[in-house]
Amino acid sequence: MNSNPVGFQGEIGSYSEEAVGKYFRGKASTVPHKTLHDLFQALENNEIEQALAPIENSLEGSVTETYDLLLRSTVKVNGEMILRIVHSLIGHHGVRKEDIRTVYSHPQALAQCRRYLRVLGVETIAAYDTAGSVKMVKERNARDSAAIASRAAAETYDMDVIEEGIADEESNYTRFFLLSMREVEPTGEDKTSIIFSASHVPGSLYRTLEDFANRGINLTKIESRPTRQKPWEYFFFLDFEGHKDDKNCREVLETISKRTDFLKIIGSYPRVKEKV
Amino acid sequence: MNSNPVGFQGEIGSYSEEAVGKYFRGKASTVPHKTLHDLFQALENNEIEQALAPIENSLEGSVTETYDLLLRSTVKVNGEMILRIVHSLIGHHGVRKEDIRTVYSHPQALAQCRRYLRVLGVETIAAYDTAGSVKMVKERNARDSAAIASRAAAETYDMDVIEEGIADEESNYTRFFLLSMREVEPTGEDKTSIIFSASHVPGSLYRTLEDFANRGINLTKIESRPTRQKPWEYFFFLDFEGHKDDKNCREVLETISKRTDFLKIIGSYPRVKEKV
């Protein structure tokens, strides 16, 4: 067992806790944090050495709160991992599907099971966490209610999986970042994540992409977020293949830094082969 | 009064309803819809002729649900407008700030008033709508609770504004799209919004931006959303200056359509001067 527990956001039994288990192959203990903001603070205050935070879902898109925290924090990205999300309908022991009147879950989980819930003909109520919904249905002893969450959440709260794999689209994956206050060495199969400001979208974004294209560096993700300082000005988050200490990556980063007011390297880390 | 009511999402008294009032200078009646999905369906079924939907906030970024609906729907963008968001602390008549123990609101509104709420030392509970929170505090007759919403919401539910302008950052604006099933004529001061697929991010995005740069067409916004068909492939949403029937815009759209599998023009519309 790793003596330093790994932080995650959410309740015990959440998909994020499942991600920690998968990343460390069961060899790490976990510490829950109420919000992503708390999770980043625990890293910065050295209360925890490592944490796993969701960055992107294949159906819903970017987790914008994580992006905003990466912008403001000195936390570094040390790795990435991909978790397949499998939603289950979870209720009290012995409850049948036909008895369910109300289903609680995170709005994204409810949205991902929309067709299933329509056929079931239940009322849906949005809650703030998938595992937290299971906990709530348990504590309220509500036998006509169910929650949508992972099988792990059902086991955590000693509840029944009434039906597994209820999402409308099976191809549902969440990408997580492993975070710490340190940097990691090149492995030869890396990715780098950066943030830069582009006050004039047409010029600076186009020229930055040109810098990568000219060096044959593969971009894997681009995301924009408001600067919050001036309305309708944006930061761009780029992921590209290579380590910041590789020659061509070092060159492109130097070129960009000369042109932009703001460039932040949030980490170079071993990339996962995304066979999904 | 406009005889055809304009649709919006949320409860009566929401910021979206306020936006309708501002856009039509008080000359339109309004119809609330529970979800953005319902709002788009009402347009497609010709139950309403026009609707206003939020697309982007200057602090929180894009309203991804609106982007996803624009991708799937045949609804067209006919206009844009910008509403300044001013949050108020709202409670029962005669309640003092010191009596408040719990504050309800949409999580974005709670986040935008974080420092204020910390000083106030209250518990915060996330709800699904700002105006809906006022309604709930009213109906529960909870005199130790308050909600964060607009002054209009306080007036709608006959509640008191305890304090106005409580957000941590004053520069808070939401951009809305006016939607209908029709297209609008060029005015000479227009913007166009398009969606295209970029299965290979480095190549096709870079070349598309090059097409705009070469013609001197100003891009004002770029946003990516997952295709949902294949993990880690994206649609790009672009806003640029000009009308789709302008010569240089027509040319760039023809060029892009030859290269990409998917190009959708979601509308050309009069642009607002964004003096904020």
C-alpha cells in the first residue's frame, strides 16, 4: 500500500475514486475532498502529495472547473488515465424496477440515461454527485427511489444494482489528470499541456497552430476558457505530443513565449494509448 | 405588444426572461420552458416563433448544452445580445443579513459570490435555477434562508433584495442568441456562426484558420465540443465577422466544405457592438 493517500473529489464510491484505484492498481489509499477547489488547495498546502482530477468526458466535454484551477494553481500534471463510465440503477435491497418513482443523480448522468429513464417513466431529480445520490437514497430509506451511479457506489453504501449499463450511449469515457507539485522526467512517449493567452483570436491562435504544424508536432486537444479579466478574451489550453524538454517542443515553446503575454506549461507526462 | 410570445429557459424572473425583456424593449410576452431541450423542441414544433438562449458567460465560459442543441437542431441564429448579470441576496420581507444561515442558488451564481458568502459565514446549497431558488425560499417560508438571483426575481416572487451587487467580480455578462426557424437578411454589420468537424485536429483546424486569415476575416470565438460518436474527436464552433452571403465569407465556406466531412451554418445575424 502506498503510504501517501491520493486525493479525489466527490463522495466515497465515486467514479473519481474508482479512477484512483485503477491508476494505482489498488495499491493506493484515497482521501475524498468536497470540491475540486479543496483538492487543489490540499496539494498546494502539501496535505496530500498526489491527486486525480477529471479533465474531460467523451460525451459531455471538458470539466471547465479543472481547467480554471490549472490556470490559477502551481499544480503540475504528472500523468493521464482514461476510465470507462458504466452507469447502474441503484436502489434498496429487494426493490424492483417497477417500484421506482423517482431517480436521483448528477445531471450529466441523468442526461446520459435519458432514453432509459423516459421508458421507465420516472421523475428525475438532479443532485450534486452520483455516489452522493446513492448515499441520500440510502439515508432517506426511500424504497420508491433509486440513484444512478457506479457499481462501486452501490457496494460502498450496501445497496443493490437493479440494472447495470443503462446509459443511452455505451462509449462513455472520462479522462483524468494525475496531479502533484512536482515535475516528471521524459519517457519518450509523452504529452505536454500548456495554456497561452490569445487576446486577438485570429492572429495569435492561427500563428501558434502554424508553429506546431511546421514542426510536425501533433496537437491532441484545444480548449478555450474566458480570461475573466476582460469579457470575450480567452485563454487557450493545448495538449500536444512530446515532452517540453524535447528539442522541437522546446523550440515551439520559445517561439510562442516571445509572442504571447502569457504562457504556462502545466506539465509534461507519459501519454496513454487511447484505445477506446 | 408582440402577439407571438418569446420562449426562454428557466423560471419566471430568471436572467433569461430579463434578456427577452431587454432585447425586445419590453414589447414581447414570454413563455418559460423547463429545459433548453424543451425550448428547442418548441421552436421546431412551431409552438413558438422565437426564443432567446444563453450561449456564453464572460466568467464561466460557454453554455455547452446550447452548443450541443445547435449542432443537432435545425434552429437558426437570428441575433445576439449581451446582458449584464447583477446578483442580489434575496430573502423574506424584514429579514436581516445577520439572520441568514443558508443560501440557495445555481452553482455558478454561488461560485461568483464565493468571497461574499465566506464573509457572511453561511451554508450554501446548490439549486437548479437562480429564480427557482427564490421561489423555493418563498414557498418554504424559510426566514433563515436566502437566495441569490436578480432583482427581477425578487420582484416576481414579492421578496426583498437584502443586498444588491454581491458578486466577487463586477464584470459579469451573458451572451444570448435569438433563435427561430428562419434566416435573416444581411445588414452590413453581421456575424456568422458555423460548426465543422475536425477529426485530425492539427491539420484541419490549422488549415481552416488559415483560410480565414488569408481573407482577413476576423474570428471572434472558437469552441470545441466532443462529437459523441467517437471519443476524443471534436466539432469546432466558429463565430466570425461577416454574413454568409458576403463574397469573402461565401468563398471561405466553400473552401471549408470541400475539405471537411461536416459543415453547418447555424446563422448569420446582426452583431452587437460589445462595449462592456
